Amino acid sequence: MFVHPGRQGRKGLNDGTGAKDKLIVALDVETADEAREVFAALRESVGMFKVGPHLFTSAGPAVVREIVAAGARVFLDLKFHDIPAVVAAAGREAARLGVSLFTVHAAGGAEMLGRVADAVADTAGREGLERPRVLGVTVLTSADDATLGETGVDGGVQEQVARLAALAGASGLDGCIASPHEIALVRRAVSHTGFLVVTPGVRPQSAAHDDQRRVMTPEQAVRAGADYVVVGRAILKAPDRARAAREIVEEMERGMETVSSEQ
């Protein structure tokens, strides 16, 4: 079990604003037992845990419930993209799971985005749940202009990110997923305050980029304005995962100090 004595009870999304709270670790592992091992090593060092398609398909919603019951926050990254009614129904179930964040593809269009935002707010209100924040995926960090061209999208990555971020904001979503290279674009495209930007494609200087193409270091991402950064393999593959997480938090703290000194 994920439960840690004395730590039961869910944290709210806005608990803490330090660098640790902004670090999301991707539980990109194959089994619930592996997830428990990572969770035990990192629960004191990071702010949130991401459950994506691999672990969710393997372990199901039970793994999410366990993490939430242990008092930790979950980012459910399943990137829902379907007809509006189906995505709205999935959003309601995500709220009932107790996740703090979850994703839908912004390319699903305004009706789909608006329906899921409304469904989540309605379900949380009627059932006395904490409302999860809904994030629109813009362009995956593994994609580039050529990738978009293959699917018939003209204009390149930056134009598409700005377009989809604006659509997400106008449709009532709480934020978006974007590469750290596009954070400034998102901020210009979405003017209202509180719009979250969650950034994958974050790697420490010493880490390989793997299949990510548009990457930054944790310090650079925070300086660019990321609200949360997602790190997976650089921590999961480290000999000492807790130490790797602490070093990333330290990098993020340097970025936050730089931002503070420039204001």
C-alpha cells in the first residue's frame, strides 16, 4: 500500500509554492509494485506524481486511488480525445478519483473542451469534491514541424501551440501542456491570470533527451515561467532517485531566485 502513517488525507492543488511543489514525477513504470517503490522513495521530495497511459493500463484506477489515499497529489495524464459526451464522462470519473490535474487533447475542439470543463465543475460541486484542474495538450514534445505536417497541420509548432492554448483558455480549461520553449507564446495567447502551464520535456544538464525534442533544464523551465515541470526518466533511472529529485529541486530553486531578483 502507498499509505504512510500520519499522512493520510488529500493535499489541495495549491498547497505550497516552493520548487518541490512544482516538481511532478512521472510514474512511467510497468506495475503498481514499481510505482509503490518509486512513491516510497520520493514522496517527501516531490510535489506530485503523474500516472500516464502505461501504468494506468497496467494497474488501473486503483493505483490512482492508492496514491490519493496516501495523501499525495496525482496528475492523471491520459490525454482524453473523443466525442464531447465521452470526454465529459471521463472527466467526471477523473474528478471522482480525486486527481489534482488531468489532460485532454486541445485539438478535440471547443465543444469537447467546454463540455469536459462544465462536467468536472458540476460533478465536483454536486458531490463535494475538490475540482481537478483540466489541462489541454497542445503539441507533444516529441513532435516538430515535420510531424505536424504529416498530419495536415500547417504553420509549425509555435503557431499550433499558440492556437490550441488560446482555444483551451477560451473554452474554460485551467491550463495547458506545452514545451518550455513555448511558455512565452502561451502567456501571450492566454491573457487571463491563473492559467497553468505544465511542461514536460524537462531534463537536467546531465540527462539524455531520449525521444524528447523540445527540451530545457529544470532551471531554464522555471525561469521561462513554468508552473509545474514533469520529469520522468532522469529520476527513475538514477541510482539514487531521492537525490536526483533533490538536485532537480535545487535547480528549480535557482530558477525561482533568478525570476524573483528580476522582478
